[in-house]
Amino acid sequence: MKRRDWWLLGGFLAAALALWAGLSLIPRGAGQTVVVESDGEVARYAISEDRTIALAGNWIVVSSGEVRMEWADCPDLICVKHAAIDQSGEVIVCLPHRVVVRIE
């Protein structure tokens, strides 16, 4: 490798490190509201109240300040395998049923 190649590699690594540092410094607090969207309809729920929401072939469970997709009848179950969310800006999506669950 030539000197310019090393400088280019170092520049890419510095940019990646700066991007990572910038993204990890963004404050992300615990969310207060669960927003559930399905086929253009939007419903909002308090994250502090435990409940189960049955919607379009999915069961969404809100408990202990976390939200998770408990059950779905879609073939791949990616939404069910997703970890529970509790921070503002986190999202769970079920594409076959067009359901989006996010924290605000």
C-alpha cells in the first residue's frame, strides 16, 4: 500500500468513528407513548399502563414500560423475534400486516 492509501484508510476510519460518536451521544430517553399504526389508522397508548392490543393478526403487549410483539400469524415472524422496545424512537414493524409500533 502506498502512503495515499494509508491516508485514505485513516480518513475513512476517522469519519466512521466521528459518526459513531455523534450517534451515540444523541440523548434517547425513555418514551412515554406507544404509537400503533395500521392501514392509516393511528392509536396512542400510555407506556405505563399494561395492556394487550390485538390488531390485524398481531398481539402487541405493553408491560413494565416495554412494548413487544407477542404473537403474529405472518410467515416469517421477524416482528415477534424483535427485542422489546422502551426508548423513544425505537420501532417494531410487521410488514405482512402493515403494522408499525413505535415509542414517542
